[in-house]
Amino acid sequence: MSLSSIVAHITALPVATPLGTAAVLAALNKFLPRRMADTLAILATLVTLFTETLLLYSVRSQPFVYWYGGWAPRSGAALGICFVIDPLSCALAMLISVLVLVAFVFSLRYFDSIGTMFHVLVLGFLAAMSGFAFTGDLFNLFVFFELMSASAFALCGYKNEETTAQQGALNFAITNTIGAFLVLCGIAMLYSRTGALNMAQIGRALGQQSDATVITAFVFLLVGFYVKAAIFPFHFWLADAHAVAPTPVCILLSGIMVQLGVYAVARVYWAIMAGPFAAHRGALMSLLLVIGTITSLLGAIMCFGQRHLKRLLAFSTISHTGLLVIGFALLDPHALSGVALYVAGHGLVKASLFIGAGILLHRYGSVDELELRGRAQRHHFSGIVFLLGALGLAGVPPNLTFLGEHAIDHAATLVHQDWIPVIFAFSGAITSAAVLRVYGRVYLGWGDRESLRTGKQIPEERETAGPHHRIPAVMILPAFLMVIAALGLTLTPKLRRAAETGAFTMADTAAYQSRVLDGAHLPNTFAPPGQTALTPTLISTSCAIVFGLLLAAWSLSPLWPKQDVIVRPFKLVMGGLRSLHSGHVGDYVAFLTLGAAAIGIVLGLLIRRFGM
Amino acid sequence: MSLFPYLVAAWLFCIGLYGVVTSRNFIHLVMCLAVVQSSTYVLLLTIGYRIGGMPPVFAGVPVGTPAVDPVVQALMLTDIVVEATVVALLLSLAVQVHKGTGTLNPDHLRELQG
Amino acid sequence: MNPRFRRYFFLISVVAFFGVFAWGLHDLPPFGHYRGPYGDILNHVAVYERHATDVVTAVNFDYRGFDTLGEESILFMSVIGTSLLLRPQKKETDNNDGKADNSLQRDLDESERRRAPAASDAARVLTLALVGPLIVFGWYIVTHGQLTPGGGFQGGVILATPPLLVYLAGDLKTFKRITRQEWVEAIEGAGIFGFVLVGLLGLFVGGAFLQNLLPLGQTGSVISAGTVALLNIATGLAVSGGFVQLIYVFLEQTLEVKLRVQGGK
């Protein structure tokens, strides 16, 4: 028996372990002491992580398919549900487990865990995200999507003392639920057309045909998943939710859940839609490039205008998710490998930045940049997280984000979209400038208290138990480990190559289909070897960090204009953008409807009228 | 005529969204969301329907009798559970919002702007 | 956006959205002509392979049993989430320690105004008489899922209604006495854990998670369809426990939670 045939038996564990542990913790809610619950939850996460590591090791040369209940397909028709274990889904699941582990470790000092409920919900979240990464069945994808939502909604409203937390969670829940219904409608339409729920089978049944049903179904799936990914114009809920969620939950929402929306669209595209859209790649590419660019620019600008630290980081997440969409929009395996690396790099960096915010909240009882001015001058040590985090957001080498951007830039030059590095530089500059500005104001005491009056001030209570005069190791250590990992992993030999293999395997639609439906044992697809120029990406990232530093310094200096005539237009724009983010769920749903309609119409017109 | 049942689903989706957008009460809004959800029931069941098909329960009926699609019914069952639970979650959020702010009207909640 | 502008903005968007939706729908196979193959294959093989006459249950608990694990977990997470969100806040208390006697506080405390008048004797007798039959009926629905429409979800909901009837006929105190929270949580957790356990046993015995490990029995008998029956019972436990807990936390929140700080809101 080979290793992989033994390992295949544990495929169910990344879902079964967290769910089983959650059930035990819930059943013993009243009896388990707090530390026992912590231990069990962390153990379950470690088992999950270990399983996924084994899975990744076993698929390094060849992916495999696991059929639940033993229902292997018959003559190309799937009867049951399968998990498709390939390198990219394993790596993604490992990233999920690592972030969940960090969230649990951080929450060891959480003051009020209400029995075991927090643990139960986070474990459910873990099971949902792992299943979401692995599944090869479209409806199963929806089920895990909803499981992810149900636990995330509750976790987001965790602080039930704060009315803003309840409102943020409501906005989050309503918009995401509508997104889920759109996904379900898309699934129903594809099912009606093909009579299948297995992604490979749907893809094979559709072949190359791209009629109105297929296009609309894809638009619905795209919109539904991009609501979760917080892509313009569906992004409004994200800042509301992230600003109010407890820090460990922010780590998970911003670090990985949002990116799973991008992953789902990529998975659906390569498994199902690559055939139907083979002749219309141009249409899809232009549409997604536009959406991604707007998201990225908007997120960056809004990010800079915030004084609430978590909200600032939330908008930075929107900006970077926009960059991920740009990467996916190139519909190229090289770019996909870049997206995968970028997700890992951004997830680690963003999680440690949120921990940095959590540390400030723990120590000083506030996440308001102006209130915190100069208060952390004696704690430079924890400030390093912000400095390194800013470098990560700008994509400075040797960050993982740099490797990711490099792969995307390379793919962009192949299709003559040479402007893409500029967008990366812009978003990197503005978001890192915002983080650097926070560092300068909070840790160095630069700038004044008046300059940023426009941002929203949301009161926030401490989440952690005392003593507050020192920063516990369970907070600072994971943050450091993650920023260092984001730097150090880049030096791992062959990481880039492994990511390319993962991406090419995921993007090999024909191999995917015969693996799932015909039980074929096909090895991974390998990328053609070749060297690529580093220059555009180096220029882009150094511009990002230089402009980021300059902008941060300018915004903290007395030269930063206050009521000048010069900044009038800028203020008008900012005011307009701010009023769009009204916190009113009706507005959000109206924009969602408009966005869904617009994407459908534009894609339909591009394909039908302009033959793209 | 064969398009009509599908259009019912689309109509329910849109009218539910209208309720969500214009609602002045979160409880009402949650119910409108349930209307949106019911459009997915209609869509799923419509898709699996077969004229003259019997229910997919073969108690006392020979296998092979034309029956409607059992899969969409199973999916719909999942869908119903999802709805019931999401509604419970949303209502509990609405209860807490009301307790904290004294209002259920989204127009009166502006703490998250900007 | 002001409400008026939002309405017009939305109306324009939704007309376009409806157009896109309808455009996608017009290419679907005509109504009443389901083409398969998934459903047709299952309609043909499920009775032979699973000895279950209700194909929907066979799909839910066997062929696509993994979906149902996810679905049950959605219910589970929502119940835990609702209990979490509706937990008494720090400024509130949920024990009746007589503080509500303060008249100032009673004015502010909405829960006092929500007290319903006592049920009439006729209503009491009728609802209490339903409790026994409902338990039997719920159990019947849970255990006959593989034969006729029904199963763990439907039966579980029915099993959750008797405590609610007790509340309607009696009062909250009685309701809370018969639904001890420790027990409700234990039942719910046991349901989820049972599902996972059956799945893992299938892994050890049969070779795949959720693989059938019991004899299939005779088609049409109560003990048939292998693990489908076990999974139905696990689901029934989880659903009934979950719904009782939902009712519990909502009732407690609206009727019993009091402001702790006098006059402060």
C-alpha cells in the first residue's frame, strides 16, 4: 500500500475533526473548565493542520479524489459528493488552519468566552472553510458557504454590548445571505441544464456551449461569491463587519474568508466554465479587470481616510482582494499561482496587523488612531509588527506578496496588460502609507490630533482580561511569527515552482474532469520552465514603498493641508465615497442588485453583441 | 407558457429584494429575506418537475414509474434548514439592535457611516 | 441615500436584474420536462441499492449524506450563535431575584409588558393532551424517513413542539423545568457527534467516510436502509435539541431578562 492510499483515508478529517470536537464542546458546555475547552479546540486545530500537511505531502506528484460514502461515479455520472485533493486546495486549507490556530492562541486571553460557545463557532468556521477548499461538488460548496456564513455572522456580533457590533453583523448577514441565494439560483440553473451537481460533470456536460443560461448562471455564482469576497460594488458590508468583530474573528474574516470568495470563483471557472468561456475569455477578462481595479483603488483611498484602526485594515483588505481579482482576471495559470502566493502572504501579514490592533486595544483600550497618538512610545517592540506589515502590504521583497505580484505581473505582460503593476504600486503605496502613518502617530507620537477629523469614530471596549500593563506573549508571539513567516517562506527553495505546479494542476480542466469522473490517475500538471524578468515588479514595489513612506511622512508633518483650497476636490471625493458607505443595509442591497444586473448585462453584451 | 413558472421564481426574488431595500423595520426585512429565499424553492422544484411524474417515493409503486427528480427535493430540504436558521440568527441580532438603540428602523441607525 | 432616492435607484436596478434573470431562464429546458440524468439514475437505483423506498431520504442521508452533515452543522452553528447573541448582557440579569418589584424599573423593563394572560382551561387541556401524541408522531416521522416522506429534520421539528405546547398551556417556569439547558445542549451535541461518529465508523468498517456499515434489511421495513436510519435518529436529536434551545433563548430573552441597573438603559 502506497502512502497516498493510506493518506486517502484521512481525507474527511479536516471537516470531521473540528465538527466532532465542536459537538463535544457544545454538549459539555456547562461542565468543561475554560482551559480544557482551549486545549481541546487547539488540539482539534492541530490535528486538522497535521492531516492537511499529510495530504499536501501525498499529492505532491499526483492529486486524488475522495468519494464520500464510497459512491464512485458510474459511467461518468457522479452519484455522491467528492473532495478533490490537489496541491493548491491543500495549501489553502493549511493556511486556514494556521490562521485558526493563531486566533485560538490569541483568544487564550479573551476575557469572556461564555462557556465554550466561542470555540464551537470557530471550530465550525474551520470545518466550513476546509470543506469549502476541498469540495468538488457545487451544491456542497454552497452548503459550506452557508456554514461559513452562519458561524461568521454570530462571531461578528459577538460583543453584544455594543450596538454597532449588532448592526455590523446584521449588514454582513443580510448582504451575504442574498449573495448565497444568488449562488443557489446559479447552481439550480446549471443543474437544470446538465442534470449534475458535480463540478467536473457539469463542466463536461456543458462542453463549449455558452448560451444565456450558462452566462447568467456564471454571473450569479460570480456575484454571490464576490459578495463574500467584498468586491465593488458588493464590498460595503466588510468594513462594517470587520470594524466591530472581535480581534480573533477579524483575523479569520480578513485573513482568509474573504479570499475564499475569490478562490471559489477561480475553482468554478477552471472546473466548469473554462470550456464555455474558452471563446469569450476577452469579455470575462475585461470585465473582471475593471471590477478588480475599481475595488482596489476604492479600497486604498477609503483605507487612508480612516482613523478607526480595524476599519482602516478592513479597507486595506478590500483593496488587496481587488488585486487578487485582477490576478485571477488574467485567466492564466501563471497569474493563478501568483494569486495563491499573494493570498498566503496577505493572509499572514493582515492577520498580524489585526493582532497589532488587538494588542493596542488590550494595552490602551482604544483602536482610534488619534486617541492613541504617542501613547505607545515605550512599546516599540510591538510596533515592529506594523512596520513589517506595511512592507508586506507594499509587496517589498522578500515578502510572499512580492513573489505573488511578480507572477501576476509576468502573466500580465504576456497579454499586454502592462498597466497592472501600476495598480499594484498604487494600492500598495496607499495602504502601506496608512499603516505607516498609524505607526508614526501611535508609536512615535508624530503628527497632531486634529488632522484626520473626518474619519469615523466607533467606540470600542476592551476584549481582554487584565493585567493591561504588559503585552502577553500569546498575542505578540504569533504576530511576529506570521510576519517573519511571510518573509521567510519566500526563501524556501522551489516555493514558486510548487505554487506554479498547484496552479497549473488546478487550471488543467480536462485532467480535472477525467480524474473525478473516470477515476484516471493523472499526475500534476507542471508549468513550462522559464525565467522571468524581475524588473517591472521591483520597480512597482519600490515605488509603492517609497511613495508609501513619503505619503505617511507628509500626512504626519505640519505640511499636511488642513482646510486649504487645494484639497477641496479631494475632500469632495472623499465625502462622496464616505456617503456611499452609509451603513444602511438598504443601500447595500440596492448596490448589490445594480452590480448583479450590470455584470450580467455587460457580460451578455460583450459576448453576444461584440462577440468577444 | 413553459417559461412562466421560472418567471415566478425571478419575480419572487425581485419583490423580496424590494422589500429588503425599502424596509423600515428589521423584523419585516428578515421576512422579506424569507421571500427571496422562497424564490429558490420555486426555482428548484420547477426544475425537477416532470409532467405526470409521481413523487419519488416508491412505497408500493414499482421502480421505473416516471417520477419527479428527488435531488432537487433533497436540495430544497437543505435550503429550508438554512432559511430557518439564518432567520433565527437575524432575528436575534434584530432583538439586540432594538435593545441597544430603541429602534428597528435601518434609517435611524447611522453609527457605521464612513 | 434618502429613502425616496433609494427606492428609485433600486427600482431601476431591479428591472435590469429581472431582465438578466429572465434572459438566463428562457434558455432552460421547458417546464415539466426534467431531463436528468442525476435524479433519474437515483430513482432507478436507490431502492435496489439502499432498500429505501423514499428516494429523497436516500439522497439526503446516503448518496449526499455529506451535505446533510454540513446542513445539520449550519443548524447547530446558528443555534449556538443565537444563544451567544441573546446571552444576557452585563447590564442585565436573567434571574428573578425580586429586583423587578421596583416600580421605576418595571416601567423601563419591557419584559413585564410582554406577559400574556393565563391560558384558559380549555386551551390548557387541549394543548397538554397533544403532548403525548406529538412525541409519538415525531418519533414515528424520524424512524420512518427511509420509507415515506419525513425523516430526522421533519421529525426533529415535531419533537421540539411539545415543550412549546407546555409553555403555551402553562408558564415559562414549567417550560424551563422540563427543558434543562444542560440536557438540551447535550442532546444537540450528541446528535451532531453521532452523525460524525457514524461517518467515522463507516471509514473504519467500509473504507469511506459515511459508508454504509449496517445490513440493508428488507425493503419497506422500519429497520432497513442501513445507516440511513441511524443518521436520521442523530439528525432528529440534533434538530429537536436545537429548536428547543432556540425557543428557550428567545423566550428567556424577551420574557425574563431584566435590566440590572435601575433606571438605566
